[in-house]
Amino acid sequence: MTDRYIELHTRSAFSFLEGACVPEDLIAAGHAFDMPAMALLDRDGVYGAPRFHLAAKKNDMKAHIGAELTVSGLKSKSFFNLPLLVQTRTGYQNLCRLITLMKLRVPKHAKPGECVISPEELAMYSPGLICLTGADDGPLANGNIEKGKQTAEWLVDVFGKGNVYAELQRHFNREEEARNQSVVEIARSLKLPLLATNGVCHAIAAQRQVADVFTCIKNHVRLETAGRLLAQNAERFLKAPGVMCRLFADLPEATANTVELSSRLKFTLEDLGYEFPKYPVPEGETMSSFLRKRTDEGARRCYTGQNGTPSYKKARKQIDRELALIEKLKLEGYFLIVWDIVQFCRRQNILIQGRGSAANSAVCYSLGITAVDPVGMELLFERFLSEGRGEWPDIDLDLPSGDQREQAIQYVYQRYGQLGAAMTANVITYRGRSAAREVGKALGFDEEIVGRLSSLVHTWEWKDPNDSTERQFREAGLDLREPRIKNFFQLYQAVQDLPRHLGQHSGGMVICQHQLDSVVPLEPAAMPGRVVVQWDKEDCADLGLIKVDLLGLGMMAVLEDSIKLIRDSYHEEVDLAHLPPDDELVYAALQKADTIGMFQVESRAQMSCLPRLRPKRFYDIVVQVAIIRPGPIVGNMVHPYLKRRQGREPVIYAHPELEPVLKRTLGVPLFQEQLLRMAMICADFTGGEAEELRRAFGFKRSEARMKEVEVKLRRGMENKGITGKTQDEIVKSIASFALYGFPESHAASFALIAYASAYLKCHYLAAFTAAILNNQPMGFYQPFTLIKDAQRHGLRVLPVDVTRSDWLCTIEEAEETGTTETGRDGYRGTGGNGLPVSLLAMRLGLRYVKGLSEVSGCAIELERKRKPFESIDDLHQRVPEVRKDELRKLAAVGALNFIQTNVQQTSACRPGETNKPQADLRSEIRNPRMGTHRRDALWQVERVARAAGPLFEALHERDANSPLAQMTVAERMSADFRGTGLTIGKHPVGTYRAELHKLGATRAVDIYEQKNGLAIRVAGWVIVRQRPGTAKGFMFLTLEDETGVANIIVTPQLFEKNRRALVDYPFLMIEGTLQNQDNVVSVKAKRIRPLSFKIAAAPSHDFH
Amino acid sequence: MFACIFTPATLDGMSLSEFAYSFSPLLEETSADTVVIDVDGCELLFGSAYELANEIARRAIQPPSTGGLGRKVNVALADNPDTAIHAAKFLKGISFICPGEEITGLGDLAIDSICFELVGLEEKNFQDVLETLKLWGIHTFKDFAALPLAGVSQRLGQAGVSLQLLASGKTERHLKLKQTPPVFTNSIEFDYPISELEPLSFILSRLLNQLCARLNAYALATNQLQVQMKLENGSSHDRTLNLPYAMRDHKVFLKLLLLDTEMHPPPTAIIALKLYCEPVKPRVTQNGLFIPLAPEPEKLELTLARLAKLLGEGNIGSPELLDTHRPDAFRIKRFTLRQLNKRVFRKSQPRVSASPLPPFSVLAFRMFRPPLRALVEAAKGYPTQVSAWSADRSVHGKIVQLAGPWRTTGDWWRADSWARDEWDIAVESRTEKRGTSYQPLQVLYRIYRELRSGTWFVEGVYD
């Protein structure tokens, strides 16, 4: 190669709307030109640096890191962009600090010009950085030679002689060339080296269109009106060294200097200098000794050899092995820090449980980080940590979502300092509808067309293979031959997956020994008090930054809230760690798939599997959690397992040596650990190699790597004499499984929570229901379904009432004792203190009144606790936070029915009667549970909420009896749905039962008693719609009526014919054939008929 | 007694008001589809009120040519206009609501069909009231009327009371009588066809004089003058003069119309003429002491019209640069005086701060319009020789110096996207005598190459 040139000024799409390709594209283009190195200088950040670095590493290129920083002018209020290249690690640290400085002092969405670096700050953090003079937005942009010289001299002062390069770019532009001449003159006079760059914004010329569209999105204009905001030509693509050398043939030193400068840039991201913080240990202790002691203490507590737990001696062997490896990898600090977080949560009474592969570690179990015993369950430690992997372990901690998780996060910030810990970022990319909308707007389509275009983006997970783009566009009335539509389509595809903005990851935290801001720039998150790093979770992992995931799990919050409610209302103490392991009620409910609201086993797919799997012990729940996953489904593991379990198929093993590994799962591999062990047994892989195999087939699978590992696996198996069909079978099961399978440890952690949720639901239904309603939205079902299910199980649900309801749902002792109800499914009839369960009712909280703010709701709760409300007027006077519309909403849902109204007071005092003192009157007529009706309340609300004015203030309504008629049952139901999204009264479908009966519809509860193959009609409210990717176009509906739920299967053909009815109508009648296979009952639909019930139903949960 | 006539469909010929005027001059045009007339005193002409209603309905279905509407209408008679309106709008055919029987007649109407505009209520306020009424379970006029007035007043305020009176049919009001707006039209039919400008000018002058006198009487002016010429061959020749300022000077109008007619003569002789002007408020101007004197707008308009006649319509106005990188992109916009005083910069287009270029690059550039098509010889991608001719100029010679290419491409989303490379060249074309010897003469040109077609052009010369 004679032409020597290295591109040192490129921008990727991580410059957010100022670059039009991903870093990998740049590297690919550079690699095609045999460039040995390249530099990425994104705008005010190093967001794309990890991906750039990794892509370069794969292609044997050197990735120089840098950034274009916005710097405020020396004397004026203007600002310019200064390209900086990192020369040394110090330079990198300084660059990160500079970016952090500018980002953290302004809010996330600061205006241009607010987020800048001052010249003084630049001077402070200049060592190790090399400065280019930039292009049309750089410090020498104005072309004035005298001023330019002054600026250049200042840059030399800041960065040092030899560290400032006079940058020249040639994009065939007159003004630019004039500027270049000035820059050359300045450089000659100050003896600055010249440097040619191309100011690259996209890898190839064709991506200029994307760059133009991004310019429009950024400036909120259309292409037609963007004018000179758009690029003058398409020259900002990566050019071949030969082309660049010809362009700068008159200034050969400018291109030669790129090679010279590249050789000076020693830093790459390999040399990040990241250190995980050391855990402060007491004097005389090392981290190792301290960890050993804490682990030993825990192990002695956990491994007692009693109640089926392994003995301490047995566990110790495994623990010692793990500790040796942890010490070898110098990870003591990491384990101690996680232990410290867990300890903090315990102290604060916050439920916390480790999940994921960490549950394979006996050390984690002993330290109390995880709740699954890996020794007892014979889990494979290598899935968590292995020596050869060269990757940090990953510990995920589940916390109750909400405030308590925030408490834990803030503890980490407080312990390691704001600049020592931060959340990982989540890069939001252009996808689906957002991409369609923004591209459509830039192309100048009107709102209607933009809507049509974006609606073309499929929402269902399943995609019909015949559903070609042309067909979709044609059906939407759009012609792909029309140039604008064609442009849209091409651009829409081109912007897919390009970064759009930076979000915050749900829970990943990075912690650093020294200042984290010297490892990666930090910036504020949209949420107050949160700081995020500029890299996402994967980038952090790729660069070896250890993260701790503090994940919010709705069910953890439910469990925690349930425990509190049980303590307060049942006066019982529930310890989740010591629940009875073989509770009959729990297993009975699971076997019947009566699992609405239960963690991980409530979905439609889980419900259809439960009656066939019929869990009888805890391990069955572990299997149940893991089996309904794409891995086992795609790998065709589900049916063989179920058949073997039912004794319909013999238990056989692909190879006799696999029996010990697969015995527990009847010869069918269901967990990732089994995959690892299979490779270890069949092909003599080490633990590390087996994990490497899993990763090769895992999420980031690449064909080449998979092939490589497969060859190794097959060779290993051949050496052990496993050949032919057996070998193929094993390889196939490993390949299909690695991608989506669960680790056994993870499934076990989830199964623990699933069991706990089932136990609480079966034994403390009121508390569990209140807790799950207080943590909505979560799970698979809407509050309405949860309530109806609880009611069917015998729970009495009380309405929202300002005289009783708190903001959250609560438990009350019901006033009417009635008969002791045990619920139709045999749920426990008594609480722990002998109080019949039926005496405990659940009171709906004010949070369920739509449109009532939390401030108003809490104010009502607080004021009522101080003194009961005497009237609506009294409520209005004492709680000024409640607005008129809120009062109206409360009245409409009946929440004001039980306030003694002024109406009754004043009507008791007829003209001519002696006026008694008000207090006496109240006491005479007060019967707090004899409520008014909703319309009475509405009538009063309008009066009290309207300022009467000084003239009429004292005037009382002479006949204030409400002239309004009571709401009918249907009106009340509609008001309930509109006002709360649910009803505690009769099920809406139940009100039409007589009509449905005439139409021949069978009730949901009755279909379970019918024979397989029977022609049947069912009708109900669609509560769930699903069209999963693995179901080949089938749609699954869940219909609910007053007696329960019915599952419906819709074939792809029937779906196409009845798409509108199936997607849009809330109430449907289905005619079809009953399928009853091993107590799994569903209806295979043959005819769909929408029902026109006039009820304002809550929307269904649709899964896309 | 009041009669309301309602027809939901739009009418092609006669308007509903025009139709209603044939029954009573006391008319309120409530909306385009609803009119109310006061029928008191019409007995002598049409008989009883009921007979009148029948007559209205009968005549409405007659074709427009015979004074009808050509469609069915709803007619309602009631003691007050609002009741009549509600009845006509929501009860088909002929309705007669006796005094005191309003609630019987209207009681079953749905509450959301109440005509809230009649009591001057805004849509938003009405929706608020309606929401409350629905929450109260009030579904019909009858339900609403049954509520106690004081209770309604306390809860819904004056708006509620007014609406309740409407629903009860108890409102009392006078008709808002419609007054016909002044029409600024003047027309004439000739005894014999006119085919020359001179006789036309006399007639135009008279018509314009009358028109301007009417405008003057109403203290109005116009900025749009429409002329409709009915031609001998049965067709029509229509012209519209859009004026930048409101005027009412009949002499200026005459000159402008004559100039326009000269530029756009009708194909055949004229047999009838109709003038119409759009009335607007007159222009009020006050010259400032420090504002430079400018020609009177009327005179300027005349001058521009004369120039347009000479140069062609699209060739007069002010050039305006377009916000694009497209080379030589400009448009001619209508010349107005406002430009002289105000410099308007669009906010969305930040002013490009022209960087002070070194003095040697500041050159005047004279464009060839149209550009000269050229033959260019090139070596290694660089032009070496150029030849171009046109009737009045030629460019020919060896290129001795060049700079470029300067590349612009754009509008890639449109069919007329462009892509071109420009070069600034010094051409040594001929010699000129300097003193006793002949020196070669170098001229600076700009040439460009259309990248799609590969065609070369000479765009202009640097002065």
C-alpha cells in the first residue's frame, strides 16, 4: 500500500442525530480499505467507543478513542466544537472527567450551548489529550487569520507544542477551501503540523440520506423545508487512503501526519484501568479472610444436615473449591460488596433475593445472597464462574419494585460516592413505530399518512411469512412504486437499530474503586438523583466492568406487602424462608392451574401445562418455571418430558453416561447446567469450555464461532465413541437450548418466589389480593380479573369509600359475619387466630379511582384519620387538595355514598320547626352505614364544589332532597368501569346470562365437565390476547365470564378472516370444538361472533 | 308565533334565507341550515299558521327554477323561536307546538341534541354541563326540565339555567333579524357585441365609477377585482386582479383592467360584463418624517402593470434567494413596497454568518442565462480545454489555471434532484495589444458538469 492515511475524525450514530451509521460500519469500511487504525470522535461522549473498540479488535485494527467537546468561547458567549484524541490513559481519564463535568452540571435535556466546557476546565484536564482544530464548527472556523492565530496559540498553551494539529477537510466546498487556506497560513506561522481528515459522519456515501433525515428530526423540520441545514453533498463518508492522498496531493504532509499521529496514540480501551472497589475490612483482616469467615458463618447456619439439607462437611468441600477460585480471580471484594448490599436490605427489612447463575454458588447461598441451595440441588458452579472464561460473574438481585429498590440504589450511591457508582445506560434505538413516525414526518407526510405508515409496523410477535412488505403497504393503500413511499421504506429500514437516545437500564449498577468518572463519562438520568454511565449493560460487560443488577420485581413487592398485611390483619408472622415445603393447598391449586396472580405460573401457556405436569413437589415447580420457555419449546423438549412424566413414553437417555445428569428431568435436557454437564461428560470439556460453548450458542451467537465450537464438541464426542445419530441429537439439543433456556439455578430462584406467592394466595387471600392490587401494573392479568378470581375464591371485596378506604387497598373485618365461607376451591377457611377468613374483607383503595391524584387520595386518608367526615361539604372544606372533578369522580364510583350528607341534616329541619343546634341534628340522623346513593352524592358534589359567592353563602337549599333517580345496575357497572376500571359487583357477562343462555353459550366453569370433541359455544370478555412467535400464527384468547375463564385457540386462517372482531371487540362468542387433553381444556374456534354488550369494559392485556 | 325551516343538506341554487324571505321579511338566519321567520301578520297572505307551514313545505319541494329548494324541509311552528328550532331540527315534517305544550313536544329529545349555541354557550362549557347531566342520569329534555330550577342554578350556574329553559321550551327572545349585506357588483348587457378596447373602456369606466362610489359610501376599499365577460360564442372570459393594497380609485382600476385586457384579450366579442369586488377595510397609512419617500402604491401598481405588459408577467418582481444548496435557486416574487422598509429573517433559518473571506476571493460573478453548453477536454479528471458558443458570446481556449471541483448534490428525495461539479477556470483565449506587444488574455469562468448526464456548461464569468 503506497497511500498511507488513517481516518482520525469520524462520528457515529452515537453522536445522536449527527452521525448516520453504527461504529461497526465505520470499522468495516476502514477494514475494507486496509486501514490499520481509525479514531471515533462522537459528540460530547464516548457512547460508541466500546462497540468501536470491539469491532476494531475483531478486524485487527487499532481503535483510537476521542470525542468532540463543546467548549465555550474564549471571550464571547459563543461555543465551538473541539475534537480531542486520547493519547494516553491519563488523557482518557481526563476526557471522561471533562465530559462528566459538563454533563452533570446541567439537566438531562439541556439546550444547546448550556452543556459546555469552560476554557479553564479544558486547561485543567488537557494532559494526555491531542487537539485538532476542527472543521466548520471548530475553533478556527471563522476564517479570520488574526483571531485564528490567537486561538491556535491558546490551544498550544493548553495542550502543549506538538499536541495541536491544524485540521484540514476537503468536501469540495469553496468556503471550506478558503478556510483551509487560512488554517494552513496559521499553521505555517505557528509551526503547527497539518492533519487531513474527512470529518466522517457515515461509512458509505448512500448513508447521507439517513444523515439528512436525522438533521430534519433534530431541527424539527421537513426535508422540503430544511434548506441549507442539510449537507451540501454526500462527501462525508469514509474515503480510501488513495482518494484522501489524491485530495491532499498539494499538502502531502497532511496525510502523512495521520499515520504519525496514529502511532502516537497509545491508548486503547484494553487499557481502561478499571478496578472494582475494595471492601473495607476490619483491622487485621484481609478481604479473603473476611469473606471466608462470613461464608463459614453462613454455611454453618444453612448446612445443618437436618430437614433434608446437606451436611456442613459436604457443603464445605464445594465452598472451599469456590473460595479458592474467587481468591484466584481476586473477586473477594465483589462478593463482599454484594453481601454488604444484601445486609443493608436485611437491616432495612427489604426483601432481597439473588437470582440467575449466582444461585449456582454455595458461597452466595452461605452469604445469604441467594436462597437456593446449590449443594442440595447439585447445581453446577461453572455456570456462574469459571477460570477460563475471562469474564466477570454476574449477580442479579431481585428487590421489591418501587421505593425499596430505590433505597438500595441510593445506598450504593451513598456508599461509593456519586462519582463512584452509576447505573448502566440503555441505548434506545430507532425501531418500529417511532422510526416510522419520525422518518414519515421528515419526508413531509401528513399526520394521516404517518399514522397509516406507522400502523404498518407489526405489533404482534408472530409474523406471517406471506405478509410481505409490498402486501402490507398495498393493503394500507400505499403504493411502493411511488418514489416518496419507496424512499420512506428504504429510510425506515436504514434507521432501524441506529441509536436514538440514551435511557437508563432497569437496574444494572457499575461500581469502581477510584473515581468511576475516570473510567467512563457519567451523565444525569431523567430520574432525579440518578447518574448513568455512557455505556449500556453489554458494553460494560464487554469491557470488564463489574455490575450488580438491582432489579425491581413486582412480585417481591407483593410478597413484602402481603407479609405486612398478614402481620397487621391476621396477626400472624410469615417467614418466607421457612414456609411449609409441601403445602397441599398450593399443589392442589397448581395442579388445577388455578394460578391467576401467582408468579411465573399464571400465564396462559403455563396454565395449559400445569394440569399435565401436575406439580407434586418443589422441584416440579422449578421444572414448570423453566419448561415454558422458547428454548424447550423450540427444542421440542416439552412434549417428551410431559409424556415421560405421565408414563406414556419410556425414560431413555441419548447416552448411558448422561443418566446422572438427565435423571431428574427424565432424560430430557431442560436447564443450561445440564447442557454444560452434557458437554463435560460427552466431549470431556472442562467447566470453562462448556460455559464457552453455551456462550457461543447464546445471545450473541456468530456463525463462525458456533461452527468452531461445534467441531470441537463433535471431536470430543468422537473421542468418547459417541457418533452418528446420538451425536447429532446431543448437538441439536445443545444448540436449540443455549439461546433461550433457563439456568436451573435461576429457575429454582423463581420457583421459590412462585411457591411463596402461591402459598400466600392460598392461605392469605385477602392480604395477597390487596398486595397485588397495590402493586399494579404487574403480572399477566388486569385488576378486574384478579378481583373476580379472588371473589370466586370466597374473598369479600368492599367498594371504594372515603370513610373507610386508604390510598392503598386494605383489609377490614367485615361487619356481617354470615356463614363461614371456605371458597369453592377449598381455600383455607380460617386465619391463624381462628378468625374466619370470610370475616376479613378487602377494601379497595382510593388509588383505583381514575383521575384522583395520589396527593388528594393521601390527603383524604390523613384528614379522615384525624376526624371522620360529616358531609361532602365537610370533606370539601377540610381537604382542599381535592378538586371538583375529583369529587365528582369519587361520587360517580360510590365513594361518597357513606358520608352523612347535609341534605339529610337540613331536610330533617323543616320550616317552622325549631332550629336545633347543628351538632344535635347530626347525632340524630347519623347512621354512617346507611348510605345515600351515588346520584345523591353527585347532586351534592356539584353544589359544594361550586363557590356560592358572598350573597348566597349563608343560604341553604330549602328542599335539598336530590331529585335524581338512582343508578340502575347497568349504569353502576358502567360507572364502575369508567371510574375504576373494575367492578366488584356482578360480572358484566353475568348480567347477560339469560340472553347468552338463549344463544346456547356454555359457562366457562361448565366446559371443564364436557367431553373432548364436543361442539360448544362459549361467550365472554376477552381478557388476554396472544399471538406468540413460537405458535406459527395461532392466536390464543382468554375469555372470562362470571364463573371463570375459558381458553380459546384460533387458527391462522380464522384469524385472518375475523381479524377485526378478534382484535377490536371486547366481548365475543366463540363456536368451536372442545379439546380436553389431560384436563387441559380449550375451545378450538370455528366461528367468531362479536357481542354488542353496552358496557364500558376495561381493555384486555394484549401481548405482542 | 315563529316558524323554523330546517334542511340538513347543502343547497345548490337558492339559499335557505332567500327561500324564507318569500314568506316573511322578518327572518333570522340561525345557521346555514336553519332559519326562523316571524309569521305574525302573515295570515292575510297565507291563511292560518298551519296553512303557512304547509305552504312552506309544499313550495320547498318544488324545483329551484320555480322558486323552491328542490328538497324536503322540516317546518316547526312554536310560540318561541328556540322551541321552533329544536322541533324543526329533530322532528321530521311539519310540527306544531301549542303554547304551553313545549315539554310535550320536545320532552323526548336526547339531552345532547340541545342547541347550546342559542344561549351563547361555548362548546367546552356545554360539554362540561352535559357531562354532569349524564352523570346525573339526565338523558332527555323532559328529565332536565323536571329538575328544580334553584338546584340547577346552584349547581350549574347561569349556563345550566339557560340550558334548562331551552330544554323546557320557555326561553323568550326576539329574532336576530338578518340584514342583507351590501353587494359590490355591477353588470351590464350590451345591445351589440363589443370587440374593441375603446368602447369597452367607456363602459368599464362607468361601472367602476359606480362600484367605487358604493365602496366609498360604505367606507370600504377592495384588494380583489373580478371581471366576468360573457362572450359572443356563449363562453365566459373571467379575469381577477389581485391588488397588494386595498384601493378604491376608479381611474387606477380602469387602467389596470385595460392593461390586463390588453395582455389577456377575450377570444371573441363581449356581449355582457359583470364586475365584482371583494370589500375590505381601506388602507390607512401615515408617512413618517424619517421614512424615505416611496411612490404611491396606486402609481407603483400601475407602473408594474405597464412593465408586466412589456416584459411578460413572470418576468417582473423581486428576486428572492431560496434556502437551498441548489445552485442559482431563486424565484421572482411580487414586488411590494414593504420590502424597502423591513428586512425579515425567518426564525427557522438562522442567518449563515458569512465568514469574512480573504479579499482575493471576493469577485463579482456574471451569470450566463441560460448557461452555455460546452465541450470540455479533460485529462486525469481535470478539464484542460473548453469551447462554448452562443449567438452573442463564445468561450474558447486552453485552461491555464483551475480550482475545483466544488460539488453540490441534493434533493435526493425528489425527481428533480441535482448533482454537479463546478470548476473555476482561467482560460487563455486570445491576445490583446498592450503597448507594442500582444499579451495573452486570461479570463476567469465558472464551468460545471452535470454529474448524471456528464454534460458540461459554462455558467458565467468572473468580472
